[in-house]
Amino acid sequence: MNSVSSTGSSAERSLRLLARLAKEGRALSLADLAADLALPKGTAHRLCAQLLETGFIARDINERDFIVGPALRKLSFDTLNHGTVRSLRHQVLSELVQQVGETCNFTTLDGASVLYLDRVEAPWPWRLTLMVGEHVPLHCTASGKLFLALMPAKQRDLLVSELTLTPMTEATLTSKDALLQECANIARAGYSLDRQEFIDGLLALAVPVCDDSGIMRAALAVHAPVSRLSAEQALQRLPALQVAAQRLSRLL
């Protein structure tokens, strides 16, 4: 086989391996990857070694298992925030802020936390500033609980079992059973509320942004101080968020 074909074959196998890890959403062993991709174990071992060295995959707590690495996370983040698509998403957020009168943000799931991809601030003197690229917890934010609620049950149960439910406020859910019950309620409702669970005095409402297969890929949320926005008032803005989420789904 010539070097061009060999390089192409290796690149294609590496991409399939990365896609498999990203889609699975959990750690996979070398044997799992070799079997799933119909590769000889020696080939899978060589690919993993190369991808480990470049940071596209990483070892899990169990060092025999592999997870998505920081280089792939950065690539995903850069892709989601690239050029024209990012500008169009930002425009949707800006129009939504004008409509609902409060700050809105666009987030995605990043491992065991929520990653801020974009946000547009409302022109109020009191506001929470979280920069694009920052992470917030899953268990006490509207977007985070929504991601938990709408992910496959096996993945959710495993993730919740490993989460440290840090009490951010007196309202934070610190019982795993209570968090799972909240997830069940959210899944039925189709939206999530953060009732001062992350920050005292702050309320948030989040809705899912799904791909063509109906899989949640991102969340769209509005947040404001409870002095300006009650839960009932937030839910009056739910239709506007859902329409904007539909627009954003076409920009994934």
C-alpha cells in the first residue's frame, strides 16, 4: 500500500474512533473500540496511542478506558462558534433578548458540566456575568438539569451517581434521588427551571435545542433576578424560547 493510501486509511480510522467515543458519551476500553470499529487490537492500540499523544482522547479514571480529550473538546467548541453560523445564532439570541427583555444564553454539555457557547445581555444594571467558554454545574442550573433529564437513562444514572452535588444555595438539590425525580419532571414538561438553585436571587428557564434526530445538542435559557422575573413570568416567555430554539436547531 502506498503512503497516501496508508495515511488516508489511518486518518479515516482515527476519525471513526473519535466519532464513536463522542457519540457514546462514556469511557470505552481498547477492546470495546476495536470490536465496535471492526479493527485489529494492534491497530486500535496504535490509533489510541497517537490520539492520546495529541490530546484528542484521554484516559479515564480506569486507565484502561478512554474518553474524549481536551483537543477534541476545543475543536468542537471552535466549530460551534465558527464564522457565519455563530453570527446567525448570535442574531437569534439578540432578537430573543429584545423580545423577552432579559439575558439569554446558549450552552452545550461538556463532560460533567455545562459550557457557555454564547450569550446576549439585557440592558439592566443588575445582571450575572458568565463569559463564553465558562462552565457551570449540571445539578443546579436550568440548562444542566435539562441535559440530565433528556439524556439516555443509563448515561444519566451513571452521571448522577458520580456527581458531587455541591450546595450552591439553600435551594440546591443535594439528594441524588431528588435530582433524579426533578429530571423525570423536567422530561415530562419539556423545559427546566432553576429556582435560585445556582445563585441566590437568580431564576432561569431553559429549553432544549435538538438536532434533526430529536437529540438534544444544546440548551437555550433566559435568566434574571427574582425581583424582576418570577417562575410564572418566566413561563409566559416559554413560547418565545421554544420558537427561538427551533431556529437555533437549524444552525447546529
